[in-house]
Amino acid sequence: MRTNIDLNNELLKEAKRYSYARTKRALVEEALQTFVQVKAEQQRSQTYRDRVQKLDARLAGIRLRESPLAILRQDRERP
């Protein structure tokens, strides 16, 4: 998608120091990819915490050989 944006020159200059991107377009694409990765990881982390809390609540009165965290990790690692 083609668009025109007004970028902060100082911020752009600083971002270029941390990137191998040679063009402004490549730099903006890299920044967008990084943003998406960070937000996706935050969401995965949040849903993981929610699942642990729900599992703890469901298993509050049950004694397990393994902790709920260990069970969730095993479940997550299954293909």
C-alpha cells in the first residue's frame, strides 16, 4: 500500500543506528515487523498467565503429582 507519512527526522536517524536497513521504506517495514512480534509475544504471555490462573482455580482442591505450570508447559510443547 502506498502512503505518505511525515517522519520525525531525529527518531529516524536514531532508528537507523540500530538497523541494517538501507532505505526509509525498509526501516519502516522492519519497525512494523518488530512491533507486530512484540505485541504478539505480549498477547501470548498474557493468555498463558490467564490459562495458568484458570487452571489453578479449577485444580484448587485437587492434589497433583505435577504443578499446573509443568502440565501447561508439556501441553504447549506437544506438536
